[in-house]
Amino acid sequence: MGQSEPPQESAIQPRQAGPVRRSAAWLFSQQHFHFKVLSGTAAGVSVIVLLAGIFLYVTLRNHQQEMLRAHTVEVIRVSSFVENDIAALETAHRGLLLTANPDYVTSFNRRRETIRKNIDHLTGLILNNPKQRKRVMKVQEVVQNWIDNVAVPILRSIQDEERIVLNRRMLEQEWATQSSQMLDFLPKLERSVLEMQKEKRGYLLTGDQHFIEAYQRAVTDFYTYNGYLSILVANSPGQAELLAEIRANIERWINTCSAPELAAKRDGKDATALGLSETGENLMNDIRQSL
């Protein structure tokens, strides 16, 4: 027999397993069990940390967007306040020019203070934005220049004119009141002088004590009315001098004529013997003519 040929493989060898099968077989095998558990735990923790980071990022982003939106709304709101205040300030200024009503001065000053506060607030909101801050500073400069160089000088001139008019009216009213009071006191002053002379004559003729009492009341009334009139004419040197002269003549009449005659009558003497009657009459006539 010839040399025999090598025997052919009677069975086909099994195909090698794919990567997924090999991975699954390795994963579920008992080989390296603790390492597989630790790796799975680490993977889970990593997924949880990743999700937490994503959620935190989204939350922070939403918070920043909300803060940015609130800041924008606040800037717009305060800017609107400043704009309204400027319009109100101009309205108050125009109203004062047209009507000279002092209520507009109060409104103007209040609006000026409000503008200052709102511009300061707006400046604080845009500190981190140099461009916007520069614009706000420009607005503040323009408004302040207008207030200082246009509005305030006009307002002060109007106020000064109003003070002058008011002072003039008050002086006129005061003078009218003083004139009315003078017209009321002058007849009383003249009547008190006549009463002094009349009561003195009554006492000299009758010796009745009631005439003395009436005479003293008349003297008191004269000094009272003379004092009131002196106050009323304090700013009028001519009239004050005239009142002082009348008082000096009355006192001279009392001291040189009336008092000696009354004393003589009281002592039971003849008052006519003093010869003061004519002197007293002449002095009284001069006093009445000066009233």
C-alpha cells in the first residue's frame, strides 16, 4: 500500500465569538467580580455627579438671566421716573412763569430733589457699564445747568418781585390800619383835653369833689391816647414831634396853671387871685389848634 494522506478534519471548528459576546461573557463571569462591582458603582456615581452638575448649571444660568431681567426692568423704571420728573420740573417752572403762584415754587423744589435722588439711584444701577454711566452723568449735568443758570435765577427774580409787592401791600395795609386807628384816637385825645379843662372849671366854680375825679380820669385818658398815637407814628418823625410837643404843652398847662388853681380851691383860697386863668386859656387854645 502506498503512503497514506493525512487525515482531513472531519468537523468544522466553531467560529470565534464577537466583541459584544466576549464583553457580555466577561461581564457575567465570576472572574474579577469585585473589580466589576467597583467599576459599576463608580460609573453610577459619575452619572449622578454629571446630572447634578448639569442641573446646577441650568439653575445658575436661569438665576443669572432672572437677575439680568430684573436689573433691566429696574433701570427702565428708574429712567422713566427721571424722565417724568424732568417733565414735571419744566411744568412747574412754566406754571410759575405764567401765574406767579407760589405753590409752583414748592412743586419745583420737590421735583428737583426727586430728580437728584432718582439720578443717584440710576447711577448706582449702571456702575458696571461705563458707557451708560457717562450718559447719565451727561443728563445730570444738563439738568443741573438748566436749573442753576435758567430756572433758579428766574424763580428768584419772581420771588423777589413777589416779596416787594407783598411788602408794599403790607406797608399799605399797615398804614391803612394805623391811619384808621389814628383817626379813632385823635378825637379821643382832643376830647380828653376838653374834659380836663371843663372838669377843672367845674371844680373851681362848685368845689364838688366829683369834678376832681373826672378831671383825673381825663388826664389819665390823655396820657393813654397820647401813648397809643406815639406808637402809631413812631416811623413818622414829624407827627411824633408834634405829639411830643402837645404832651409837653399839656404838662406845662397842668403844672403852671391847673394844679396851682386846683390846690388853691382845695385849700379854700381864691383861685382867681393867682391870675392864671388867662394864661391857661391861651395855652389851651394853642394846644387845641395843634390837634
